[in-house]
Amino acid sequence: MSNLSISDMARAKPPTPYLDGLNDEQRKAVETMDGPVLVLAGAGTGKTRVLTTRLAHILATGRARPWEILCVTFTNKAAREMKERVGAIIGDAVEGVPWLGTFHSVSAQILRRHAELVGLKSSFTILDTDDQLRLLKQIIRAAEIDEKRWTPRHLAQTIDGWKNRGVLPSELDENDRWSFAEGKGQELYATYQARLRTLNCCDFGDLLLHTLTIFKTQADVLAEYHRKFRYVLVDEYQDTNVAQYLWLRLLAQGSNNICCVGDDDQSIYGWRGAEVDNILRFDKDFPGAEVVRLERNYRSTEHILAAASGLITSNKDRLGKTLWTEDEGGEKVEVRGLWDGEAEARFVAEEIENWVSKSHPYSDTAVLVRASWQMRAFEDRFIMLGLPYKVIGGPRFFERAEVRDAHAYMRLVRSHEDDLAFERIINTPKRGIGDTTVQKIAIAAREMNVCMSDAARTLSQTDEIRGKARTSIKVFLRDMDRWREQARDSRHDELAEIILDESGYTAMWREDKTPQAAGKLENLKELVRSMGEYETLEAYLEHVALVTDLDRAGDEDEVSLMTLHAAKGLEFPLVFLPGWEETVFPSQRSLDEKGTRALEEERRLAYVGITRARERAVLTFTANRMIYGRWHSVIPSRFIDELPADHVEARSDTGIYDSSGPGFENVHTPPSPSASSYSSPGWKRYQANSAAGKGSRPPTINAKANLIQSGNAGDTTGKWKTGDRVFHDKFGYGKVKRVDGSKLTVRFDKAGEKKVVESFLKDLP
DNA sequence: TGGGGGCACCTTTTT
DNA sequence: GGTGCCCCCA
């Protein structure tokens, strides 16, 4: 391993202006070459800058030509950003970095060149989740498995998990085999793969898995890529799964020049198969690896950084970094307790208006939630106030039904063998071709060993299918033939318009009087427009298969509302982090499923959240939370306790938590679920379930009105009787002394005070 | 075949 | 609380 020192390099090459302004650690990360390098880049330390500069540096110093560099990212956004930034440094030559892209797009490129090695044609289509589920459903039905108990979704997840680990059907171990439908998992997986091959299809996982198989089994192909790729760059290494890791390791064996950039503290996709372990054992996987730490944060003020750093030290599985900033002081992280979700939304909206009134733009602020259902309360409030906002990562354009229908038409025109497309649109719009007819066609197709279009053609000439269905099929097939004819000599976007029109698809939505219909028509217009941006139909379809959303103009002055996951890589001067309550954040469900590992991942999510803030981070929790129409009495997140007190300022508006003194240490944490007030049968059942690894929701506690009855988990009807233990927002815990219609007399523990709480029942919302 | 009503579901989701 | 899915009925 020869490691040139920085001065050696400076001597060897002329000064390089793009290196100006980098700090020492960043320079080291850019210039350390000739061996594996792991750049541990903390939040806000200039990760993307280092990666792009490194790529530019390799090109500028003539170490490799653009097509000799493999550079993989996870998102299209990151890939695009890199292209732009490298372009800005070294000029237009980037157009010629053909192997810069996402894991999946690079894999697709490779796979198209060698598809026949895994039994596919190079024109294979990339399936989306919807197609995948439909296919799996058919397979489960065919295997006569109870599809209620073993759902297609469940199978999709299981198979995805296997693919993420790079495991083929034949390679499953005993444990895996039994993880679905009493040992039938393996067979189903094999059937699914065989079906995909017949249909000449790939799902997302296959793009990587097939490429991996080729690398593993075809030494000459691998050698070709070893010769080709002299440098390998990887972004967000902490999010790689096992398949991606194996893929990278095989490719990097050639040059041994691999540079991975990542942050173990920001690994938040474990539930999708990402393995933090990959980054944790980098130096063992790649012997002689240099590890460069980027620890200077350019984003946040001292308090924000310290609060986040303090929190993340509770994690055991981490390499450890000490982030620092020159931006001393600033505002402490604010923690606020609110009565319920509505109060929380009111509070956040008010704070945003305050901020804006000090002549800041709305776009300075973001609300980051754990789960998307939390967004609604904020949307309601924002709409009521007329406060401009946008939801980031909402329903995806290319996943909308109407867009997918249109794609199916195009796919079927392109290839009449696309059975999935055929099934999707044969009766959309309604043509009187129902399930029975489709089933007949499917069975005939299987018997004759032809595609469904061909089977339908044959059947329509016999008496197998009669009446309306028969004429409809004939018309449909004739239309298809005509469109295929037209496809030869018309632009694909114009053809799309013709097809949507003539098939009656547009008309279907025009006649639809539901409020959504107008939006659907808009989307179809947008679809035709975006098709026009691609040279060919193939290029367009490849693009939509690998890209999940259209770019939206992001320059409007609006508050951003999104999940914590969607916030990775972004930053805002003012960040709100609502819903820091046990069961919500950390999410009870992920804890139930994966225990400690999940807890650490939730903590990393908290870390990601706080580190999005440049100037102010405001964290809120409530006492009562409405989840799926039920009230839950909730307690503050353990993550709040884990924040270093010196960097936090806590206030409470609820009266529940003792706010008599200043400072975080005076916030009274209510009893945890193990404490006496939560020792009801419901809680016990819940705890037993959790311990046994079974997911179950915490019991519902009646929290309507201003009075919470503690521990009546089973009974949520709001019946009160003498002796009930109660909890009041102002007076704390107490005992019911007398019940008189809607009037309660309660003695409160703390003050020993007797209060008459009137008419709370009739105030129920 | 297609529409209506009952019912189970309900996290995060770069590709 | 809202939605998508399945079954049953016309």
C-alpha cells in the first residue's frame, strides 16, 4: 500500500484550484488514494463536497478517464447532484461519466449487457411493487395457500429480504425456508423467479441479485469490469445491504481503489435490509483501509450539535466521532410539552408565524415527523391559517394508478408478450371483460404456452368466450395492432395521446365526476409531456422504472412537511420535531419487531432529525395522542431524557409536567408503563405480548375531556366510579371521591386538595 | 359483470 | 379516523 503524503501529491501535480477552501481532513479524504478508503463523514461535515471533489480530482490529475470510474449513490437525486457538482468543477466532461448513478441504474446497465447469462433478454422490463404483488398473489393462489394468513405483501417482503441478502432460492437455509407458509417459502420464491424469467422481467432486487450472480459465476465478465473500473466511489455506505456490499466487494477487487463515504450514525434504513455492520467492519473487509474522519460541522450551532451528539452516544454500535463547530452558542434545543396533537400543531404553526414575522421566509422551516399519519394535524392547522406548506415525499407520481395504466398501454404496444400489462388494462376502462374471461385467457395461455395476447386472439375465434366479452376482445386486439402499426412512424408521446384517447381511457376519467378525476387528467397530461423529454419509449420506460418521482420546482416559499426519513441530506434554519413520545418515537412497532437494534436505529433517526437544524431545533411531545381514532395517554420519549441537559431548554404548557423551575432537569417524567398506574390488565397483556415478540398496541386509555382515567385499559367507555385513579392536566393524580352525573369530585394526591370537576363528560368532542 | 356495504388494516420506503 | 379490499347480491 503506497500512501503518498499530501506534500508528495502537491509536488507531483500542479496546484488544483478546486481543493482551495477544503479543510485538512476534507483534503485528506479527497487525496488519499491507492487503497481502500473509508470517509466517516458526520452530519453537516461536507460529505458530498468531498465525494465530488474526489471524483473531479481523479479526473483532473489524469488518474483515470471518465468511463473508468464507478460511482454509486442510493438516490437519483444524489446522483444528479453529483453530476452537476462535478460538472461545475471540471466542465462538461461529466456527461461522459457513464457509470455514475444509483446502485440500481448501474446494475440495470450492466444487466442489459449480459442478460442472457441469467436467462433474460436484454429488453427485460423492470417491475414495480404493484406488478410484483399481483404476480405473487397469483403464485400464492396457485399454490393453494391461505392468502389471508400468508399475504402477498408478506411474501414480497420476505423475498425482498432474501434478495437484499443476495440469497438465491437454492441457497436458503432451513430457517429461511420456514419463515413463510410452513416451509413453502423456498418453492414460492423459486416459482416467482421462474415466472419473472418467463415474463422477461426483473424486480428491483433482481437488478442487483442477477448482476451479483453474473459476477460470482462468470469470471471473464467480472474481469472485464475489473479492467474497466479503476476507481470506485460509494456514497451513503452505511445504507448498503448485504447484496450491495458483495457487489461492491467483487467489483473493487480489481483496482482495490474503493472509497466509501458514510456515517454510521445516520443509518436509518435497517428495515429495508441496510446493514450498519457493513460500515462498522469496513477495515476488516478491505484490509489496509485508511479511515478518514470528517468531524468539523459547518451546519449547526454549538447547542444543536452538542444535543444531537450527546444523544447518539447512547448507541453502542458505532464507530464514534467527535463533531465540533466554530459556531459557538446559539439557541439551546427547545423541548415543549403540549396537551395533545392539536395543541402541538397550533404551537408549531404559531412559532412559524413568529419566525416569519421577523422577516424570515417560510422555506426556512421544516416539520419532521416519524410517521406520515402525524402530518394531518399539521396540514389541518396550516390550511386553516392559510400558511403555505408542501408535503415532501407524498404519493408518487409514477405510482399513481392512472399513470401506471397509461404505462401498461405503452408496454403492451411495445411488446405484446407483456402479460402483466395485458392483465392490467384488458378491462380498463370497463369493456365487459370480467375476471372469469381473464382467467380463461390465462389458463389457455398457460396450456398453449403462449402469451395472453395470443391466447386471447385464439379464444376469440372459438366459442370459449361469447357475447360482449368476445366482441370487446376482438376490438381490443384490433386496436392494439393498429397502435403498433402507428408506433413505427410516430413520436412516442404523440402515440401515447392517441392511445389514451382511442382506448377510451381519457374519456373514462372525463366522465368520472368524483373530485379526484380532474387531478388524474392533469397527471395524464403531465405524463405525455414528460414522455416527450425522452428520445425513445424504451428510454422513457427505463427512466420511470428506476426513478420514483418527478422533480418538482422547489423554489417556492413554503414550510416543508415530511418524515424524518425523507429529511436525510437536507437542512433548515428552523426545524420542528413533533411527537417525541414513547410508542410514537421510538416507534413501538419497530421496537416490537427488532428490539435493541431497532432502538438504536430510532435513536439515529432522532440524531438525523436534530442535525437538520442550523439555528433552532424545537422538539415537542404531548400527553395525549389520537392514533387511528383512539386516544392514547402517552409519555415523553426516552430520547428526551438522553439529551444532554446543558444544551436543552425545556418548557411545558400542559401543566402535567412540573414546569415550576427553569431547565430540563425539572421536567417531571410521568411513570413509565411499568409503574403502578399502568399496571392494569391491559398493560400487562401488552407487555407480555411485546416480550413474546408479538406486536400489539398499547392499551387505549380514555383521555377524552380534561380528565384521564389511568389504568382502565380494557374499558374505554369513560365510566367513572368512586375510587378510580385519575389524572388531571392541572392537578396531577387523584382519586375519585364521588360521581354525580357529569360531575366528579376528586381528591388530588399532591395537594391533598378536593376539587369538583364539572361537566367534563358533556364537553366530549 | 359491476356496485355497494362490511371489514381489516394501519411505520419508515432512497430503488 | 380513513382507506382499500373482498364478498355478496342484483
